[in-house]
Amino acid sequence: MKTALVTGGAGLLGGYLARALSAGGFAVHLTAHRTPVSVAGCPSIGLDLTDRRTVEAAVEDVSPAVIVHTAAITDVDHCQTHRDEAWRVNVCGTQYLSRAAASAGAFFIYVSTDHVFDGATGNYRETDRPAPANWYGLTKLVGELAASRCLPEADIAIVRTSFYGPRRDGRGFFGRCLAALGAGQGLEAADDLFSSPLPVTVLAKAMVELAGRRLAGIHHIAGADRSSRYEFALAVAKVYGLDASLVRPRPAKDLNLPGPRPRDVSLCVRQAQERLRVRLPTLVNGLEEMAVSGTVTEGTVTEGTVTEGAATEGAGDGAGR
Ligand SMILES: NC(=O)c1ccc[n+]([C@@H]2O[C@H](COP(=O)([O-])OP(=O)(O)OC[C@H]3O[C@@H](n4cnc5c(N)ncnc54)[C@H](OP(=O)(O)O)[C@@H]3O)[C@@H](O)[C@H]2O)c1
């Protein structure tokens, strides 16, 4: 049985990925930072990405065939205001880990983001030139470069994505949509910010395929179509049987989002669909899949109308952030 080390075991993607890799026949070890990690059958190991020695020790202890690096500071606004911290974790941490991966001869999968693009055109391909509009996107892009420099070309996959799913802490636009609409509250959502969000369940399956087949290179793995955050919220209402009339479109500039948001970071998934067996769904089909296979946790909302606010990356926390 092949061993996989997944960083960010307490994160949204880390948890789903651990279960998917286990189901795919991997012996999975998870890394834990501040939040306790508990996924049945997957032992956890302490790791702080900013501490090179704990990173090297974790890789030496587990001796994985595959490392999937999901851990990062993902809060766009926190990165914008805590630049050094974001750099230490997202750039330096990635460098330590990818160097350790190279020493161990492991296949390294780096989870990157649609925020590496400036959002001017949308429908970005793997060959398009990244130009991040915010500090978070910059740290993730430099993380890509750092990892690529440390590892042989055949041993690194970079996954640029946008995804959503239920978060235990209620962060993310998907959870806020369900919580607000479920409570009968109005929800204001930007109709001029676009992405192509994918359910975390489908992303996890696609990444198991990448790990199993060692598919190197840059992969855009996202939803098959583009939507605004407003359209995402309407689709959530439709699929979950909630009142769509509570969703109101607003321009992003009226929502007081603290950090810069790229306008259209939708990703072209043609190459991924040619290379992968996993099918990437449209927005509505993805939400239907999530409604069946994802577990929705209860979010917390306050009285009145909920505006988008800050929080993690997308609607794919792009519609999810
Ligand atoms: N969410 C999205 O929509 C989205 C979209 C595109 C790309 N991505 C990328 O996908 C990946 C996973 O995102 P996610 O939303 O699943 O993340 P998440 O839920 O925010 O979890 C991030 C994880 O990173 C860990 N972490 C943070 N600082 C650390 C440190 N210094 N040392 C070790 N671990 C640390 C956290 O542990 P503690 O909580 O214990 O600190 C947590 O487990 C990230 O790389 C992100 O950039 C996310």
C-alpha cells in the first residue's frame, strides 16, 4: 500500500482528501497544526510549516510516496494585512516541504488557486500568464515557483482550483448561503465577481486520480462553468429548496470587501477533462452532488440581512471565498 502525507488535515480540503485517498487505497497520514485533526484510520503528526525542522521530521517519519500540500493561510484578507506571516507559511513552508519531498523521492501535489490570475479576462488556461491581484494570490504563485524549483518536473503537480464545501467553523460563502437562506434571511451577493467553483468532494476524487497516476504538470481543476457569486447563491437556493427571492445582487464595491478581489478568475478545465477520468460538473450538477455526498454543518448567522463579508478564498470559497 502506498503512503500519502496530506498537510492541513484540519482544513476543508485536507479532511475530504484524507477520506478519498484512504478509499483509493492509500495509507494516509495527516499533519496537524493548531486545530486537532481526527479522521478515522488516518494518524496525524504535528507540523508547523514555518519550522523547517518539524517539516523535515514529518516527511522523514512518514516516508511518503506522495505528499499533498493543502495547508496554507487561505484567508484573503488576513494575508493582505499579515503579509510576513502569509509569506512564511505559504512560500517558505512550501519550500521546506518541497525540498523534503525531493529528498524523499515523493510525488508532490501543490494545491494552488485561481487567485494567481488578475481576473481581467477569466476562462484561464494552464498556459496563461499569472498576475495575482492580492497578496494571498502572490504567495500561492511564489509557492508554485518554489516547489517547481525544488522538484524534478516529473515529480510535481500543481492544482489550481476553486472549491466549496461545508466548513465546521461556518467560514466560506457556501456555508453562509445555506445559513442565511435556511434562516429566512436576506443575502446580498456580488454579481460582478466570477469563478468556477467545484464541490470539494469532486476535487478530492480528482486529486486521488492525480496521486494514483502521478500526473505531473499544471492542472486547472474547477467547475465546468463560470458563475457570479450572485448566481452561485441562487443555485444554492434552488438545489437546497430555499427561497431564492432572499438573494439580492450587489456590485462588489458596495459590499465593503476588505481586500482586493479579482473580477473573473474562472478557469478553463478543458485540459483537465482530457487528462482526467473524473468528470468536472457544472455549478448546478456540482451542488446536487454536494447535497447528496457532502455533510452540511450548521453555520451561525446574525439577525437581518447577511452581506458577503470577508473570510476564506472564494464562492468556491471563489464562490466559497
Ligand atoms: N478554499 C478555497 O476555495 C480555495 C480555493 C482555491 C485554492 N485553495 C487552496 O486549497 C488549499 C486548501 O484550502 P482549504 O480551504 O481547505 O484550507 P483551510 O480550510 O483554510 O485549512 C488550511 C489548513 O492549513 C493549516 N495551516 C495553516 N497554517 C499552518 C502552518 N503554519 N503550519 C501547518 N499548517 C498550517 C491549518 O491548520 P490550523 O487550522 O490548525 O492552523 C488548516 O488545517 C489551500 O492551499 C488554499 O490555498 C482554496
